[in-house]
Amino acid sequence: MKKLTSFLLILATCLMVFSCKKDEAAGGGSTSKVAVLSIVVNDLPAIVEVPQHQTLPFETQVASNPGPESALQITLGADESLVASYNAAHGTSYQMLPATAFEFSSGQLLLSRYNKKSTKGSLSLKGEDCTPDQVYLLPVVIKAVSGSAAYEKSGAAYVLVKVTGSTVEGSGTQADPYLITNVEELAQIEYLLVPAQTTYFKLMDNIDMEDVEWTGIDCVYYDPTTFEPDESKTKLISLDGNGKKISNFSGKGGFFTTLRGNVQNLTFDQATITGGSAGVLARQAGSNATPTVLIAKNVTVTNSTVTSTGDGSAQRNGGLISHMLGGVVENCSVSATVESDKPQTGGVIGRMEAGSVINTTFTGDVTKSSYYEGGLIGMLLTGEDASPVVIRGCRVVGNVTNVSDNNYSRAGGLIGQIEGDATIEGCSVSGNVSGNGHFAGGLIGVIKSRNSVTVSKSWYSGTLSNPDQNKAGYGSLIGRVADGTNLVGSVTISNCYATGKLKGFRWSSGFVGDIERGALTIVNGYSSVDLSEMKPDTNGNVEVGIVLGKVREPVYTTISCNGFVAWNLTERDFCFPDGAVSLTGNYYGSEGTVSEQATALHWDTSIWDLSGNQPTLKPTLN
């Protein structure tokens, strides 16, 4: 049996050697099969229509039949010489697509050993430098192959491209802007934007958008190969509303998904906006890189609602802008209901990181936010090296209501929380602020200063209330100062006042609720807030003052108060604990009138009108 097995092995070996020699005698030195390579452009229509100034990406691959016996590195490109032969074969007269109108992804396609499909690349078709509505030809070829010589090319892939023209009158320059007259032309705006330059538009008629399914205009340029945003190629817009109105606009996010540029002289009436992050004008606007660039001027929102939808805590909602990265909002007016059960909700801006808001008004209600909720801005957060944000001449007439069960309200009639550096000047709030957790203020809920926050020539009038006996830190002007061990800068409050009523429990006051640590300076102000409805907490503590409700960490705290009138109508202390703030240079009592006591403290009459019983601020700001 062993002899038979050995014989069969020897016979098989001989047959293999004979077969190989036979192949060689026939002239075949190798049995390797040649890989035939062909180009694939995925999802390619018969004619690709590219809107002017836009980019459409397509996936490219190389197919191989059979798969190569060695790995290949393949580079694709275009061959203009094939245009003439294509036209001759098809009876056409196409021109070559201009070089500026297409781009192949950098790098090589990799075709692994024995695989029949390479890795994917991309071909970007651009609506640039083409005659509108003319069809062009792009022959795509394999330009180079490395790794093996055992391959063949099956030919080119031919792509027909037409750049669609615009029906909008104008050329998009500042001297000759695109003129928008109807919804159809409004929808073409995004397609007319050009990367890395400003395109100008002007609204010529009022536009009713009822029953229009709107997708927000996106000004950010996305790299067609990586699909990542490239701010260096941002598509800037300048839209002049020309005093016209866009009515019955509804959509998710906002009229702009991302706004880079500016909008002026435009009214949105009866807008209904929903989304995880939403604002009537824009979901996101401005840029940290250029925080002084105008975003919006003379933009009005009337009779509108903004409502948050979806899950996730990183949502921001504002009556005008959801998330402001930087820039200037000036002379704008928002009349709306902004309702969100997520944090960072504002009547005008949900979250602001840089720039300024000037002479802007909110009228309406902000409600249901879990925390960081403000009549003007929900959360004002600046970077460590950023310039102070400026809020000047702004006004809120309405209510801010926190109804969530979150432990922290951080609600403010003007701003929910400031974290960083800011200048607040000439601002006012008329309305009620209700918190449902710790910390709320008639003007500002919480200030956490890195270097300095100044609040001047500003006031609050209304009822600030806290329904929970175990929640603290309520102030009719500022709820809490310097909350946090890492942010112990200085806060200066000058020429400010608060009137109305405070309803709540401990660590609260008619001016500043409490201070944890840092430097607080108060100069020339008053409080005539009714504190009669302040009640003890569950432990029987009241801890309420007229100017300051609680000093939590005296070792780390510096307080200076001068020229303050604490109008005592309810026998409350000047501050708590008694003596934490000196009475020297201030007035505590109810003799005469507030204006008479302010006169005795030598208030500046260029700032204050002292003719009535209670001082008021003169309109020194434009």
C-alpha cells in the first residue's frame, strides 16, 4: 500500500512538470491574468445640472475584472484630447468643461490584490466659468497606475455637465444686486452665493411664504472631499430687505441655517420656527474671527413663535438668532413667544459668544427653559482671551418664566447667565421673572466674571418670584455674583436701580441676591423693591437684605458700596449678614423721597433725573 501511494505522488509531480513545460513550449511564459481597469462615477445622471457657483460632489472608483495579482495605486484625471473624438463619434459639438469647473480629490485610489473595486475618491463639479445652460463634456481617464504592469485600461468615462443659470435679475454686486421679487427667486439665493466673496441681494416686494416648505440658507462652505466646513471659503451674503416683509414663514432652524454676512431693513411677520436649535433669522450667525462685523440691522420679528423640538442638551433657541458666534446686532426688534424645555434660551439670542447687541428690543414671553434663560440673551459665554461682549441700549418688555424641575434656574429678565467679560449699559427690563431653581435676577441671573463685568445705567421693574422654599440666590437686579472658584473677577454696578416686588425665600435681596467670591462694587443706585412677601425657608432662615442677600465666602470676597439708597419699606436689613456692607456713604431708611436722599448723596444729574419721588435715568444713549 505504501509503495502505491509513493508511486501516485511521483506521477502527479511529473504531470505538473509536463503541463508547465507544455505551456512554455506554446509560448506562454506566465499564467498571470491581466487586470482590466474601468472608471466608475457613482450615481451619475445623463447630464449633471450644477447650479451656478455651487459644487456637486460625486464618488469615483476603479473597477477591475479580474482583480489584480498585485496591489495598484491609481490616479484619475481629465483628457481634453478625447473631446474631438467623442464629438465625431456622436455627432455632437461639446466643449471641454473648463478646468476651474471640476476637481479630483487629491491622493491615489488603492486597488488591493485580487479586489475588484478600489477605494473611493471624489469628483467635484463646480458651477464656475461656464455659459449658463450650455452642456460641456468632461472625459475622465486613468492618468497613472503604479504597483504592477499587468493591467489594461478599458477607456474613459464621459461626464456631461450643464451649469444652470439664474432667472433672478441683477448680477449680485453691490452696485447691481440680485433683485428678489417672489418665493421662487428667494429659494435661489443659496445657489447664487459665491465662496470667499460677498453676494448682494435686495428684496423688491413683500413675500408671503404660507405653505412653503423652506430649507434654511447655508452660507458655510463645505469642502467637497472632506465634507468639513471651511470658513476661509465662506459664502458671504448682504441682504437688503428694502423695508419689505416676509410673512407666514415656517421652518426648522431658521431662515438661515448659517448666516455669514448681514441682513438689514427686513421684517418677518407671523414666523413659526421649530427645531433643536432655532431662531427666526438664523440658527447660527456671525463668526468669532470677525466679531465686529454686522450681522443684523433694522431686522424686525412680529407675531412669531420659536419652539424647541428634539432631544439633546446642546440646544439653543432665540427669537432672532439661536447661536451667535460673533458680530453686531443693531436696532432690531423681536415680538415673539420663545418656548424651550432646553437650556440657553433668549428672547433675541439663545447663546452669544462674542460681539455686541445695540438698541435692540424684545417684547413677549420666554418660557420653559431648563436653565440659562433670558429676555434678551439666554447664555453669554466668552472665551478666556476674548474681548468683552457689549450689550447697550437694549430693552425687554415681557416675562421670563422657568417652569422646569432643574435645580438651577439661572434666569434673568435681560440675560440668564454671563460667563466671561461683558459691558452692560443703558438696558432695562419691565416684566416678571420667575425661577424654579437656584439663582435668578430681574436683570441678570448669574454673573461669573473672568476679569470684569460692568453693569451701568440699567434698571429692572417687575415681580421676581421663587416658589421653592429650598432655592436661593434671587436679586431684583442680579441674582448671583462670581459663582465658581475658577472665575473670581470683579463686578461693578453703577447708576442702576430696581423697583417692584420680590417674592421668595433665603439669600435674596432687592438688588444683588448673593455673592460667593470675587470683588463687587456698587456705586450710586437704589432699590425700592417690596420685600414684604419674603418668607423663611424650611429651616426658618430668611437671610434677606435690601442691597445684598448673602455673602457666602467672606474670606474670598471684597465688597464696596457707595451712594446707594436702600429704601426700607418692610424693615429689612441693609444687607445680610448685617454689617457685611458698610452703611457709610449710603442711605438706609424711608425719610423724604428716594430722589431727596439721592440728591444728598450727590448723584450725577447728567445721568439721573431727580425731579420725581423716585430717580429715573436720563436717555443718554442713542
